[in-house]
Amino acid sequence: MDTVDKIVTFSLPTNGTMKATYSEFQKKSSEELKAIWENALICFDTNVLLNLYRYSKDTRDEILELMEKLKDKIYLPHQVGLEFNKNRF
């Protein structure tokens, strides 16, 4: 394979600006952050749950306390539940 074939080309987003294309990475206003926290759905990866077994008691208790406070906003996908139960022992 020729070196030229190995070069990865970079193209600008179709609208021409990186800022507009990746707006989710821009700094949010206080109002936007408030709306995000009020409307957010929190979904944990299996590793977040499995790591509860590895953390110190204090760290684990803090995380579980936060999860309790946010329980109405937490969504646990079926796959995460399966992976957690399969790998926790």
C-alpha cells in the first residue's frame, strides 16, 4: 500500500464550521445547564455499577447517596442489568 493511500483526510463538516456541528461541546449558560439537569435521563454503563465493588466504602456510599437522590432520573437498560448480574461475582 502506498503512503498516500494511508493518509487520512480531514474534511470540514457540511455546514462549514466545527463549532456549529459540535455545539454540544460548547460552554452552556446557567439556564441551559439548569434545563439539562431538570430534564436529563441518567444511564449508567455496566462498569460504573461494577466499580461500586472496587471503590472504598466512603466513595461507594457517596455514589449510592447520589443515585438515591437522582433515582427518578435514572434509567437502567436491560443489557446493563444483564451484564452487571453476569459479571458481579
